[in-house]
Amino acid sequence: MKVNRRKFIHNSAMATTGIGLTSIIPSNVWSSETAPSDKINVALVGCRNMGFGILNHHLSNNDVNCVALCDIDENILNEKAVEIKEKFQQNPSLYKDFRKMLEQKDIDAVIVGTPDHWHCLITVYALQAGKDVYVEKPMANTIEECNIMVKAANHYKKIVQVGQQQRSGFIFKKAMDLIKSGKIGTLRRINIWANFRYGAGSQIVPDSHVPKGIDYDMWLGPAPYRPFNSTHFHGMWRMFWDFGGGLMSDWGVHLIDMGLWAKDITTAPEKVIVYAANTFHEKRSRETFDSMTVCFPNSDFALNWDMTAGIESGPYDMPYGIAFVGDDATIVTNRSKIFLKPEFDNDNNKFKVEEYSYTEGKESHNEHVRNFLDCIKSREEPACPPETGRAAALHVHMANIAGRVGANYLEWDNVKNQFKNNSAANELIVPKYRSPWKLPSI
């Protein structure tokens, strides 16, 4: 497959930002149900940190080429292009505007590694352009954007893998096997915790000029305008509501997803009980919460979330983890270990089940990426399809919304797709895009 070797391509010449790509590129250009060759050509949008890490996981497979990189930071873009050339002997085309990148016809799949507020637009545009998509978690930054992405994936019949890679990890799959085989008896409660220092935010610094080589207006995209500040840009953007959901939507999506998996839940929660506050002793640059206690009550079990930013200790000497509490035993796990603690049967003077432990955590990104690549070829459903990604995202978004509007309790109407009797919470379901960007319509 011939690769366009352009070294740098400036901003898109599209006249109207809100126009969907289906009006520009005929859908039948990409009507094939499988990748057009044995090699899968991928493109990355968002070349720092997680995005570039996910690309590296793709390129660790010998059936993947990187044919395009896109980033609003010219410095990062050029740096990563050099790294790709030196490490993998590949020479991707470079873009600062993802819309222009999507016109490159040899792209089979797009990796979305941008801040959360960009996930929906880039994913939908990529699907409209006939590309399969690997989108980082959380699936999107708002409830309605998640709904739109599910509709788009189904409408355009493309493969979408959400980056909740624990769905492909050995340890968590082992936990699910133990739970669903009845090893712990009836699952009654799921306790989740995450305590990380970074969740408290950054030191406060004044606004500043936009650094050279950065298209800040494009970085903001559909988000409301605010002056440039390094504390809401690279690295710590997720601590501001316009761009992310704090520690809750960062680690919460991953860990709550495991609780939903254990109970085969793929829908929004019916109820959420929330305590949310900022209690860290030092004032920091952030809008999101540093402390949250959340309960998602169900008729036969409770799913609980607890986080305290600014510290890194927790139950079972683990800064983060999950305890699946059953009648006969409790399974405690995180990404590096799993152990089963049996309950004692007083009547028979013995433990109800045998102990179990495993402490050799395996990297799950490689498995999750491989699953995505295999599904591109087979057209089968991936490990974390859009509906699964949406369920986890909606749980964390609803908890954050409750905290933001000062509600200790919210109920959700799955038919009307809105909260019951809380207009302030409903105002946060649909994002208000900055002109000329428009929320996609499927």
C-alpha cells in the first residue's frame, strides 16, 4: 500500500468546521469489511503520554504500520516523528489538524489519545471517514457525547475499542472467572478505592503566552475559551471540567468498569449517592474534586467508590484496588496482584473455600491492542465495545455531576435519558460547544 510521505501539513483548508466528513468523503470509498491488506495502517491523534504509548503498543505488532501522526503541538509532533523513524523505521505523514489527516485514504484505524473533550468529535469524524477507532478512556467528557459515539459506531458499522484495557488483562479476567464460577458465593458488595497524589492538582501559576509551535485554539476546540495556563494544558488538563473529570474519570472509569463487568452491567446507574469535596490542605490549580465517596445502590448489591487525592495509601496496603465481597470469600485485586480471602465456616470449623493468590501482574495494553487489531480483521466485537465504554463513563459522569450541582442523591431516567427532578444536573448532560464546532448528529 503506497504511503504519502509528506513531512508536514498545515491546518485544514476546510471552510466550515461543523461540517461532517460524510459531506466531503463518499462512504463507499471505505466499503470493504476488512482491512485492505495484511498490514493495518494506523494514525495517531494526540502524540503525548498515553496516546504515544498506545501507538507503541500497536507498533509492537508486526502487522501494523504508522502512516500518520497528528498533534497541535509542533514540538511534540516532530519529536515523536523522529522517534517513530528511529525505533520502527517508519515515516508517517504529519498533521496539525485531524480533519486533514482523515483525508489520507490509506489509514485503516485511528488512535484517539487526546484530552477527553476531543474524544467524541475525532471518533465520530473518523468513523464517518470509514476508519476503525481505538479511543482512550473515558469514552467522552459528557453523557450525551458517549451516547452519540455509540450511535455512530453502530450506524457506520465500524470497530471501536475503548481503552479500558483491564478488560483484556490476565488478573482481572481471572477475578471474573473466580466470581462468575461462584468461588466467592453470592457477590454482595464491590468496594473500590483510588488514592493518588496527582489528583490534588498542580501548584497555581499565572496565565501566560502560548508557547511557540502550539495551536492553542485548536487544542481548546469545542471547549469554552480560557487564557492559556500551563496547569490546564499538557498533563493536568483533566483537573478542569471543560477538558476532563479529575481522578474520578481517570481511574474511576477503569476500576468501576471492573465492578460493572462482574455484574454484567452495560447500562447507566439508576441511582447515585455522592459526597464530593476538595479537602486537600493546600489550594491547588483544579476544578475537579480531590475527595469523593460514591455509592451506586442496586437491589441485590452495592458498588462503592472512594478516593482521596494527595495521598498514596489505602486498604490492604494498596493505593488503588477492588474488593469483591461475597458470602464465602472476598477477592482483592489491582493490576499487579489478586488474592482471595475466605470466610470461616463456624458450624463446620473450616474455611468455606481455599485461599488463592497471584502476584505477577502482566501488561494488559498489549493484549487490549492485539484484540483491537484482531477485530479489525475479523469484524467481531472487541473486548471493550462502545456500549461497555459508555456504561463506565456514565457512572463516573453522573457521580461528578451530582458533586458539581451539590446533590447528595440523583436518580436517572433511562427512558428520557435525563435525571429525575434536577434541572441543574440535566444542564450538564449535553456539552455546549464553542463556535464553530458543532456536536455531531447521527
